[in-house]
Amino acid sequence: MSDINFNKCTVCDSRHLHYAFNIKDHRLVRCDECCLMLINPQPSSEILGKIDSNEHLSLSGKKYGIDHVSDLKKATAESYLDVLLAGNDVSSCSLLEIGCGNGDFLNRAAARGLKVTGVDSSPYACIAARSKLEPGQGEIIQCEIDELSLELNGEFDYVVFCDLLQHMRSPRIFLQTVFSLLKPNGSILCVVPTLDSWSAKLFKTNWVEFKLEHLTCFNTKNLCSLLFQEKFSEIKHFPAKETLSIDHIIGHFSKHHVPIWLSFMAFIRFALPKKILRKPFALAASSVCMIAKKKSRGNNAKLSVIMPAYNEASTIKAGIDKVLNKSLHEIDIELIIVESNSKDGTREIVQQYTDHTRVTVIFEDEAKGKGYAVRSGFQAATGDFILIQDADDEYDIEDYDALIEPLRDGREAFVLGVRHGGGGGAWKMRQFTDQPFHAFILNLGHLFFTLLVNIFYGVWLRDPFTMYKVFRRSCIDGMHFESNRFDFDYELLIKLMR
């Protein structure tokens, strides 16, 4: 079989692929749109099969080394399981590991009471994996993943694939197969090397993960987008901490021939005692860990619009009606109104909507600030996306379509609106015809603080403090917000960017 050539990105379908550098006489290209990197043309299955065979042969006859690596992998598996299971009762749950290798992850999962299934294409790996399971704990299947999916559709509470996605010719098709294997609300754990890891930035073209069998190189953003596009929800990611040892790291660098470090590593191995070389430690080096849940493909996405309201009697009814009358393609809208005990009749107007099927009203006993109100709205939001909407009817509801499109398509996780575009728009952010000096000071402050944000966070934003901030709800999972007043806009923006 000859090399396989792609004329577009395997994640975003962009045709803007440009050469980056060579890996063993194969071109690595970068997508201009999503920053994915992939080998193109891709090596044939015959070439990749020889690489896999060499990996197995390199371990033969080194029993002490195999046992040491196995212990490290089991310790890593324990840390991944802690995050994936998060204290849930798993006594009746099933777990599938795709690419189970020698079975170290399955061994630890079975020890926690999970019924496990492993699949691997290597007969040698399957034999080793079976030897690590007690009778009745599970089964090991030797086959390709596309053969497995038809047999076990919808069977598993958890599907795990570590250091596998980068080997797939079509990551999208692979994730579709994984989706079909999960039960409703089932979870995945995916670990994959990422281009935005510190090791990738440090070693650049000498990064150990740039190798021929790694057909695709992701960053965290395009991987999140790919999972979102394939209908996974509640996507969470964090640096993947592996349990390693100095000896294991040296062996890894030697095997993958990282020339700049080989002499230094050889000196370290010679200078340090074996006890220190083999001492395990946790390190987040090259990979990201993704956890996500299966979402029903048949349901529309949902947008949660959060509207803080305080003394807005003259405008709030028009604002509410505009939101409720707005329709978006394949997206349902829920409105969450947080009323802060207004004194001008706003509360009485809001009370008229308490029985509306798409409206949730939160009545506060006292006004504690816009930030506090929005935070209360976050707790009630059930949508896939969150949008913050002022109650003063200043913003154009028809902008929703443009704001939501990058989120719905999975290209972005966070979108900011711009109040004024082009032609000196930033200077016209605040206009008071009867108070020109006041307007001048406000516009000057806007430019100053926008410049600070752009410099400190390496972005190029024109209107970072706009009310229209739209983002995936999963972006704020686990975030803690403290600001109660208008400084909340700064806190939300900065924490989402970070």
C-alpha cells in the first residue's frame, strides 16, 4: 500500500495546509485554520506495522526494565482513574480500553471493581494483558477497533484511550466509533500529546512526540473542538500527570534518538545511583488528559441567556420579549433573569414571566452587584452555551447569530462581541453629546485597559469589556468567581482567557 495523501485538514476540513518540517523523509504540515499538525503524505500501513514490531522487540529480554515500566504505568493509571471515576460507585460499571497494550491500566481498573474489556491489534500485547487479569474480571479482544464497534455498540460506561488518538488516520471517524461504544451519559478518558505542552515548546522540532507513527499532533483547543463537534459534552481538560523515573525518561530519549540530550542523559545515568534513577515521581510533561460525556445526537444545543436586572423598568419588558422571540438554527434558548429587588417596578414586570416554560427567574433579597447576579445565573444555567445579556436593551439581539456561529460549529469555545467596528470605533466606545470631557476620559481608559489585557495575555482584542461574552458552559466548570460588581467583567474575561 502506498503513502496516503490528504488535501485537507482531518479536523476542520481546511485546505490551507503548509509545510513545517520533515520527520524521517515525511512532510509534517500545519493547518492555518486550527493549527493541527499532521504527517502528509502519511506512511503506509506496512511502514507503520514495522515501527510497531520494532517497539515490541526493543523490550524483549529486559525483564527488569519491563517490570519497572509496568509499575510506573500502573501508578499513572491510578491517578487517571481517580479523575475519571471521581468517587463514583463503579461496582456495576463497565470499562473498555482501546489500545490496552500490556494491560496495566485494565489491571488497576479491575482492582476497583470495574468489569473491564481491552482491545488491541497486537497478539503479544493481548497475551500480556490477559495474564494481568484474574478470572471473571474481564476479557481481552485482539482485533481492530472498527471490527469491535459493531459487536459492542452502547455497551460501556467508560471508554479509555491513552496515547492512541494521534495514531489514527481519521481522528474524527475514530471518535464517532468511540461515541457508538458508550452507553447514554457514558464518559471517555483521552490522553494525547499536545503541542501547547511545555515540553513541545521547549524542544521544538526535537520534541520526542514528533515521530512517524504519530500521524496527527493536536493542541488543546483543536482537540476540544473536535470532541465538541462529535457531540461530546462536559469537556474537561488538564495536564496529564504521568508517573515517571529518571531511568525511564533516559530510556525514552535514547530510543527516540533525541541527539541534543543523549550525552547529558548518559552522564546522568552514569553519575546517579540506581535507587535514585528508579525512584518514581509525577510529572505533567507532554500530554493533555481529556474527560467528556456522551450527549444524545438527536437533541438541539441549548443557549442559556443570563439577564441581571436592577431598576430597568423602562426597558426590561422589551429586552425579555426580544430574547424569547429570537430563534437560532438548531439551538434552543432559555432565559435566566436575576432580579435584584428593584425599587422602580422592575420586579413586578419580571414576575409576569415566572410561569413561562423557557424562563427561570431568580429573585434576590437585595442588590449585591452585577457580578453577583451573573454568578447566580451561572448556577441555574443548563445550556451548552452561556450568553450574558444586559436588561437595558442597549445591545442588538440580532447579533446572536454571528456570536453563536463559531460556538455551534465547534471552532471556538469563547466569543466576544464588539460594540463598534472600524473607523475609530474603539475611540467612540462611549459617547455623551453633552459631556464631551467625560466621554474622552472613558474612551481613554478603555484604550488603556484594552492595551494592558492584550499585552499581558498575548491577544489582540478590540472590545474586551463588552457585555456580549458567549462561551461553552464547560469553560467555567470548576472556576471560582469572587467579584460582585462590574469588575466581574474583568475577572470573567481573564479567567476564560487563562
